[in-house]
Amino acid sequence: MTPNSDNGIVSIPSRQSVDKTLEKLQAMLRAKDVAVFALIDHSSEAAKVGMKMPPTKVLIFGNPKAGTPLMLAAPSLAIDLPLKILVWEDTRNKVWISYNTPEYLQKRHGVPQELMQNIAVVQTLAAKAAE
């Protein structure tokens, strides 16, 4: 994966390890009463089948108060909700935080402008977790 390629995904560097970055993200979500639905550890699953993969984890989170109005306005958005943040380490041991841009989701699903703040939070979370 090439960071910051033009495919609707933004990748920003993190100053911490994958696990520390995820701990920070989860703490921020808990503080805002946002549900963490799952943490998928791709590298751990790869190890179970004898394959080696750099740390690669996906955090799936959301808030029904924010997500439901989005899906009512643009039902296809349910395929991209809850929101997801990928935290991964590249082959040079650099950690990245990746997510779908709100603009990409808006264009892909026709999200009304007045609901964009409901998904724009992903940018702020990623930026704060990267610090």
C-alpha cells in the first residue's frame, strides 16, 4: 500500500507503535462514549496460518446517533459504516494510520453536506492519535 495514494484513503505517520497508537485511539473513543465494535489483528491471524506480516490492525468504531442518520439519508453507506481506522507498520518499521476520507464517503454514497460532520470525526481522531 502506498501512503497517501489517490484512492479515497489517507495515510498519516504515527509517532508511536501500532499498539500504542491503537491504545490512544481507543482511549479517545471511550472518552467520547463511542463504541468500539471490533479490533481485527490481521498480523496475528496471518501468524496462525504460518505467515509473517508486519503489525496490521483495524479498529471498527461508531455511534448509532451519528451513523443512523447517515444511513437513513444514504443507505449504501452501511457498507462503509461503522467507521474504520487501519493502523499498520510498513517494511521500514514506520507506523501509519489510514482511513477513508469523509469526502470519499460523501462522493461514493451521496451523503448530504449537512451530515458530513457525523463522519468527519475520523480525521480528527487519526490526527490526534498520530501525535
